Amino acid sequence: MAREAVYQQTDPETAMPAEIQSEQDSSLRPRRMDEMVGQRDVIERLKIAIEAAQGRGEPLGHILFDGPPGLGKTTFATVIPQEMGATVQMANGAGLKAPKDLLPYLTNLSEGSVLFIDEIHRVPRTVEEYLYTAMEDYRIDIVLGEGVSARTLNYELRPFTLIGATTRAGMLSAPLRDRFQIREHLGWYVASELCEIVRRNSKKLSVSVDDPAAEVIAARSRSTPRLANNRLLWVRDYAQSKADGNVNAKIAEAALDMIGIDSLGLDKQDRGYLDTLTRIFVGGPAGLEAIAHTMNVSGDTLEDEVEPFLLRSELILRTRRGRIATEKAYRHLKQAG
């Protein structure tokens, strides 16, 4: 039976998910793969890889997870060490500004342990080059001194597993990307999976959520477990304040309506975008900057935060001439209005 994974403390400037995740988020996160919902094909492949590596007495091959935020990359990085009975250290790519920032993680690794680097595409090239020999040969070259008196110390590392997570796999350099033996892309969750996540986590929160209410929350969560958990936490608070603490479909709808989340999961800014495109630009085509200036928000905000879900929901089209609203967008605005 696997031992409990030990989560080692890291430097406050570089330690990520543990410090930025809320206690609620941590308590809702699955602890073992059997507790996870969705991504079944990924889970089955990882189970085979873990079992084979343990059978050979070797460290698990390095793993790269990519996909949009909130789909479980960090969750996989925490459950895999649990399955292996290994320790894990967590870092963030943005915090590894120089090789000296990476050295403490590598030199403190125990045999078979896991190093998780979130947002690994943000690791600078100088740090990335240190990872090459660490991942392939389990060694690093440390330069001591400067100029003609400098000398190189070859440091042998204990065999370990690097797990990288990124929302922008295209920004990874080919040499780094190719050093991961296992690459997994995490996809969107279907409504039934989100319903199951809501039901399970409502029990962890000791709140009664019936099936119709779970379906309401799931439908407004953009196919994303993290958003489903956030919606559930708000609905719980609303039910405790406005009702008897029990959540039915009517309570869930009222709670989410109060914060502007509609039946498709669109928020006020999403609907403001659609309203601007359909009413002021008469459905388009309209340029991103024109829409952004009209709404008084930055174009980057619209492109990164608003448009991806509108495109995925088939509410807008992005063409050479600009953005165009679809018939579905008009119907939804009419219903929401």
C-alpha cells in the first residue's frame, strides 16, 4: 500500500499552488486517482505507467500536462505522488528566474520523488537548460566562482520524476517538450461528470444539494471543475443566508442569477461583449480593439478571458474581417433579457 505523500515546504517567493490555493479548494481536491471524476483515458494510461515503473523499480517517466485552466493539472500532480508513495515539491515557472532558484529543488529531491513545476512555459531559457541534463542524466553542472578562476562541479541527482503543467504548450521549446516521456492533454468535462463532482463535493462541505440543483450548477460551470466548485461554494453561502441551508434547483438558480451567471455560464462581461457586438456593431464583423474601446476594457482581457468561451459556445465567429455574432448569440441574449 502506498505511503501518504509528503508535501515539502518551499520558498515563499517560488512556492505555488499550495500557497495560492484556498483551504476550501484544497479540501475539495481528490486525494487519489480513484476519487477523480472525468479524464478517464488519461487516468488509465497513468495507472499503467505507474504500475510498470513500480514493477521495474524505476522512477516514473517525466510527465507534461497541458490544457485550459481549472481542468485538473495540479490535481494530477498531487495524486500521482500519492499513488507512488513519494514525496513532492511544488514550484512555479515564473518564480524560477535563474538557475540558482532551481538548484534547491533539485538537490533536495529524494530518490523516486516528484518535482512539480506549474506554468512551466514561463521558465526562462537559462533555467530550462539546467533541466535538460537533470531530466535526462540526473545530474547538473554547478559553476563555482567567476572568470579564469571559475570551476565546474558535477552534481549527481537522485532519480526523480518531473511533472510540468502548462496552459500554453505551444510556448514550450521543442528540446524541453521532447524530454517528457508522457504528454497528456486535459479536455473539457461533460455535464454528467460535473454533476458528479458537485454531488461529491457537496458532501465534503456538508451541504444538501439535490440532483436538479447539481444539474443547474454543472450547466453554468463552463465544463470546468474549478468553476463548478466555485459556483458550489457560492450557492452554499447563499442557501445558508437566504434559505434553510438545503439547495434545490430554485435556490441554485437564484444564487447564480444574483452574481450574474446565466443558464449558459456567461457572466456580465460576456453578455456585455455580445450586447456590444449585436447592438452597436449590428452583429459584426467588428474588430477586437473597436469592441474593447466601446466596452472600455482592454483588448487582451477580451481575447484571453471572454472570447475563448464565446467561441467554444458557438456564440461568435472570429474571421479575418473581425468578430461576428451567430444566430445562437441573438437567441441567448433574447432569453437572458
